[in-house]
Amino acid sequence: MLTIVNHASSPTVWTPDATERLSIGRAQLRPSSQSSLAGAVLFDTRSAVSVAMADRLTVHLLISPDLACSNAGRVKQERASTVIKGCSGCPEALSDPHQSSTTQRKKRLSPVGVTLSPGLFSACAAIPTKSIPSPESLTDPAYLRQAGRDAFTTKEMDKSQRIVVIGAGVFGLSTALDLAQNGFTNVTVLDRSMPPVPDGSSNDISRVIRFDYGDKVYAQLGKEAYDLWNTPEYADSFHQGPCVWTAQKKGGLAGGSDFIRKTKAILDDLGLEWHDLKHVDALKERFPAVAGRPIGEDFEGFYNNAAGWADAGVAMTGLRDRCIEAGVAFVTGPHGHVSWLEHEKAKDGDGGSSITAVRTIDGGRITGDKFILATGAWTANLIPSWNSMVATAQIVGFVRLTPQEVEALKDLPIIFNLSTGFFSFPPHEKTGYLKVACHSFGYTLSTQSANKLVSSPPGRAIPARANFIPQEGMERLQAGLREILPEIAKRGFEKTCLCWYNETPTGDFIFDYHPEYKNLFIATGGTGHAFKFLPVIGKYIASAFQRTLSPELTQKWRFHTEYRNQPREKLFTGSNSRNGGDGSRGGPNRREFTDEERDQLLSLTDALATRGARI
């Protein structure tokens, strides 16, 4: 009998079904029963099964040599529990109710490689699982040791190998920078344009910077990033200012109230300050620049002074320059515009394929040893996504202000209406724009591919975003602005555009190797909330790339292969379309662009692409 222990940071017992298996050599193991030990699951091999999980994580157990596996999948039954604590040279056996002498057990232990499925568990965990204090950084060595990172035996990656990063957004550039700053000597970034990429989701005049989250991991990560946004390195792009969260108490979407409740509780748990807003008059008293009555009498909300916004274009320019200073190479234009990935069967004989090169629209071929795909909403066009992601278009509008209005509204806070998804920024002094948008469920632009729907932005390189949103989206933006600044809302928008998210069903990022391609790492799934992590996210992605990320975060940011055989409609439409991770979304359900909307968007995109080609 083999004991497998949950290695997450909080006690969670995995209860696998009869189609899932573990493997030791050629022997296969299936679930037997749940152990009386906290956080443990027992397996035996009396009845092997034939269906393997695609999600696999190689770990090491130290088990008794008496448990020798035969090709038939049988093992000699032992009464002793076989999991021990620690596998890095000085194992410490757990107390075993079936043995009185742990010393005798230690003498019989020898290492055996085990393929563990799925990735939630690793061997060598303490029982019961201990609570882990909140770290300043989720990559702190002390935190990783407590979370069990040392249970994984990893071979240090060759830092001279050729790393090709596809995509020059926040994920791609921050990863390239971290790798280059930590000894990797051959890092190249590819994209259609030199960053900031004109139509990329990482480029705009403003992005919200906050750590108000209904998810503790992102709240911690957000606070870590927020502290760095407040340093001189980001002084030219970050603007301090309060962030207000509002929702309808009754009649609105439950997600808004849930977000407020969860976020307050998490901020309290982390010892972080927030300020309650009991009614709409309290909002207007605290922020006199708000001329309307957001939500109205059915109001609940809070605000956090520790927040602000970043000029995304300026921040991305700075990140690009730091990459260049660190030795990162860039290939852009047609030479860097990737159209497909070339692959071949892996040569090591254990199945799977490897990417051999990327092919570009000019017919070029760029080879590498490892590839990092950080292409945001365009990702599903390049790889089998297994329904783990869908690209959605979100609506954005810009109102032109006079210099006097910019000055009068300079103390306007960032305001979210969680019931509708609408949010607004303070004026952008350099451009004179007041930007508004919806953090909602969005629109899809789908094409049929291999009997599966794939949503993606238009694929042509363009010098700017198309001035287009659906008419009902325009009306939603105008209605939201009327609640805050009714007089400003009367003049309409000087320009509008779509911002493309790459969404996941849970709202979590994907930082993991692709299950089909052994040397292809995926960094995507920003889901509309990734930009704020720019100062810190690179080290987490680089850690996942090098397989040194903590088990908790490895599990949170894994590639969900279980979505493969589920229809996209089930994961991303209907009741399931109301995803968004921590409940910070609002507005109508996700829908497909109509034929008329599609034609208009593609026509404008083609015109921009043609104009850009002439420049």
C-alpha cells in the first residue's frame, strides 16, 4: 500500500476516480481508500487501469524495496505506510501506527521515481499540512521551503540554451528580463512590432493598479507589485490614487456583493487597510469630483487609498529598455510575426513532441531549444488550447476633456461598478482623455478549426486599435459615465476600441509546459487582470519555466488538461460565462459578435493594416 500526501499549502484531499492512475515503472496504481491520516490518499495495485491522466508531474518517493513492482502491476503487500518526510538526502520518517520502530524503517528506504497525476500532490509532505504564514513575496526561499518546494528534485536548467519568447507583452517581456538578469545568455523576443505593441492588451494610456482581490494569492501578489510601483523605477508611469468599489445590494449581480465581502475579509486577514462606504452620499462626500449618484440608493461599497493607475505605454517602454540593457534580443516586423510552430516527435522515446522552430509570415524560420509562448489573445491560433482559454473583446471609450476639466477632475478616483462591469479612470493629463471601460464578459470572434471553436482577435498587424465597439457596448459605456459625470457623458466619445483578454474559466493565469510539446512553455491567460503585476510577475513565470515554483502556485497556474473533452460552450458560455475568478466582473453574458459587427471590425482592421504597411 502506497500513501500519497497532499502537498498544497492548505489541507485538500484529492479523491480520484477509477479512471485515474499513478505509475511506478510499468506498474499502474489506482485509488484504494482514504487514509485516516490528514491529507492522505491510499493506493494499491491489485487492479490496474488503462486510462492515463494527461496531467503528469514527476516527483520522487522513498519507499521500501520490498514494494518491488512487477510488469503485471502487482506489489508485495506491506502493512507499513511508505511515505516519509523529506527526500533531499536526510529523510525523516513519519510516525507509523503499524510500526514501532521508525529507525528500522529508515534503513529499508531507497529512492524510486514516481509519476504522480495530477499535479496537486507531491511526496514527502508533513502530515497534517501546516498553515503557512503570508510571505512578502511568494518566491521567498523560506516560504518555498515551508510550502514544500524542496520536495521537488529539479535539475538546474542550462542557461546557455536558446530561449525564444514569442510575444512582447507583460508576460513575455517580464519573463525575458528575469531570465536575462539571472544568467540566461541567449534570450530572444519575437513580435509583430517593437513594444509597446500597438494592438496588444499591455498597451494603453492607463491600467488599474490594485491589490483588492477576492483571492488571497492575487491579493498578496498585488501588494508585492504595488510596493514596487511606488519606487523611483516606475515614477514616470505610476500615478497614486484611490480605487472605489461599488455594487447593488439587491437586484444586481451576486458577484458584486460577493467580491466586496471576500475582498474585505482577505484585506483584513492580510492586515491591509480599506474604508467602508455605507451609502452613495458617503461616496460623494469623500470624493466631491463625482457629480452623479453611482448605483443610487441600493448602494454598497468601499475604497482603498493604496491603489492607482499606470500609463501602460510608458511602463512597457521602460520594461522593453530594461530588457535591452540586460542583453535580450528582439526580432520584430514580418521577421518576428509568428504564423505557426514547427514540431517533431520527441527523440527521447517517452512520447510527445518538441517544437523545433517558429515560422514567420515572411517565410523565416527561427530555431531554439526552449520556447515561451506569451501571445495573449492570439495564443489559441498557434497551439491546441484544449479549451483552457478563450479570447474575448472588452469595450473601451475615450472622452476628450478641456484643460480646465482635466484640472477640475484630477482628484476623481478609479471607480468600479461591479454590477455592470463599468469602470472609469481619472483624467490622463498628457492626452486630455477621460478613459472608461467595462471589465465584463465580453465578445468572441470565433472561427471553426478542427471541429472546435477558436476565438481570436483579427490577425493582421495594425498601427493602432480599430475605432470600433458594438452599439450596445457604446450605450453601456454612456450609461456608466452618466452615473459618475452626467454632463461629461452628454458629449459622447472621441474614440472607442476593443481590448482583448485571453480568458481562463477560473480567472487564473496559465504558466506551464504544454502537455503535447515538451519544450514549449505557456505564459498566458491574463484574463484582464495581469498588467498590475508587471514589476513582479516575471520572476514567477521564470520560476515556473525552470520548474522551481511552489506546489501551491504550480497547481494554481497549471494547464488544465481536464478541459480538453469539454465543449467550449459549457466552459465559457451560459451560466459558466460568469467566470472571472474573484467575482470582479459585471454586465451581460458573453456573446459572439453579430455578422454585421464582425464585418465592420474586420473591414476597419484591414484598412488599418493596409495603412500601416504603407508607413
